[in-house]
Amino acid sequence: MSSTAAQENTWSPLQWVGAVVAWLWVVVPFGYGLYQLLIKIPALFG
């Protein structure tokens, strides 16, 4: 692989920020929903 091909595969800082924001956009609501589910499970079986 040439050095130009390696440079094309690197992410800019803006792309890293976008990827982190996108993951947080998914993970935070999913984590909250999972937390709420764990809180409500005992009521289903209790």
C-alpha cells in the first residue's frame, strides 16, 4: 500500500466527532431504555 492510500484511510478530527456524536445518539437512549426495563422487570414477576 502506498503512503497516499494510507492517508486516504485516516479520519479527520471532524469525522471522529461526528462518529462519536452518532454513537451517543444511539447508545444514550438505548441505555436509558434498558435501565427503565430493568427497573420494571420485578413488577412483571412480583
